[in-house]
Amino acid sequence: MKVLVTGGLGFIGSHTVVCLLNEGYEVVIIDNLSNSSISVLEGITRITEKSPEFCKIDLRDKSKVADFFENHQDIDGVIHFAASKAVGESVKKPLLYYENNINTLVYVLQEMRRKQLTNFIFSSSCTVYGQADELPINENAPLKKAESPYGNTKQIGEQIISDYAKDHEIFKAISLRYFNPIGAHPSAEIGELPIGIPQNLIPFITQTAAGKRDMLSVFGNDYPTADGTCIRDYIHVMDLAQAHVVALERLMKNKNKKTYEIFNLGTGKGNSVLEVIKTFEKETNQKLPYKITARREGDIISAYADTKKANEELGWKAKFNLADSLKSAWKWQQKQV
């Protein structure tokens, strides 16, 4: 089975490629390297002792997307990661996010239709829920008005897939709504590698601990939580990657009951920003300098997953805890110094 992984050199994409290769899948990666590095391909090869095909393509170029599918007639499934993904950045650069996250999805689906391809997995996000009324959040929770352009692109993306699935009977798709992916492969050959200033908490923590950043900023301590900081469900990237393999097998073996399904991927446990900082300090013996700053636009108060559906229907469950994830992230960071 040959699988196309768009954004396959990114954080979640690269770890998923490793899992796919280890399960015996043949993998083709598309990435434009806008927020990743070609060195990740070398890390994947060192881990798996396999060299996946790599195509440097910007999926915003419709003609190049068409050329790719014309030259790869044997694709059995597509996992679509390629997207811009930072909440704060999306508030400042909304048009970039709409172009990069919506147009690219449409172009890939158009080519899948032209080639009569099925089996599509979409990299979605818990941001589609906004600030949920009830916690933990299950898949039936109403989608609130998005708090950021990024969140809106994921809502729109899911709607596009849903509409297409209704229109095209042979098409089968799964959207995986991630909570907060962190950590790194246990080998430390690949991990989260942000370009420039990190937009996510964990790489900012590890870079600060490594001396690359002077101070960690905690965006607000006046939220209605136990310690005043935001709460998130932090899931190890290897747990997340394995879920994609399970979801792909569900599609390929026709186990899905509907043409389009949605699953939450998280641990089911929420941790505050300050809890994450304290856990990191405890597990790594590193003291973190941090300061409280103003709230960041687009951030919600609290989000953690109800994972029952994924546990029961996908047969998947997160194995790693917060401490495991943070230790692996620190091991990866140390290798970068």
C-alpha cells in the first residue's frame, strides 16, 4: 500500500511517516519546507532504515498538485497534514492561513476525485470546538465560532470534506481532532523543529531551558482555572502518529460505518501551563525562568478530550503521560544544542 503524506517532514507528519514505514507501508512525502527541514528526512531514514520518496512541492500551486497525481497513479491513501498551524500567527496573518489551509485541501481533493481515489485522513484540531460548554469535550460538542483564523480553517476544512463525502460515494474520510501534540521520537532523531521563534509552549520551554531563549512567556495568569493559566490536553506525538496508522487501516479495511467520521485524539487529562512548567522542572532538573505576560489573542481557557470514541471504535488509546512527553522533548532539544 502506498500512502501520500502531505506535510510529511513537519512535526506530526514525520512521526507518522515513521510509524507507517515501520508497519510496512510505502510512503511518498510532499512538503514545501516552509516550516520544516530536509534534515528530518535523514532522521526518518536513520530510524526506519528506509528512504521514503520526497517531493518538494508547494500545494498552493494547483498545476504542481495535478502533475504529482498524474505521475503517481498508485496512491492508495492520503494523510493531509500540510497547513499553517499557529493560533497567534493566524490572527496576524489571516489571508496566509486561508490560502495555505483551505486552497491546498481543495486542490488535493480535486485530484483525488479526478483519479477516483478514496481513503483520506485530515489533520484537524480541537480548536474547532472553541471554548466548549462542557469538559471533557466529545465529538458531538457543538462547534463554536472560531476564536482564530486557524481554528476557522479547520472548521471550514472539515465542512469541505463532509460535503465532498456526501457527493462522492466511493470517498471515505476520517478527521482526527488533535488536542496538543508534544514530545519527540524516543531515538531523538526527529522532534518538534520550529523555524524561528516557537509558537507552541513545549519547544519554547525546551529552548529556554537550553539557553536559546532568555525567558519563557506565560500568556496570562488571570483565567478562571486553579492557578490562573490555560489548561490543555497534551498528547505525545508518537501516540498521535500511531492513531493515524490505525485510522488508515480502518479506511482501507472498510471498518468505518460512515463515509466520513470524526475522532478526538488526546489523553483525556488537562494540565495548566504552570503544571507543565513544574513537571518539566521536576523531570529534567532544569530551572525555567518565566514571566507572566498579557493574554494572547485567540487562546481559550480550557480544553481536554473525551477519548471514549477513539478508544472504543478505533481501538486506540494514548500510552504516554505528560512526564514521558516532556522528557522526550528535552532529549530531542539537547541533541539540537
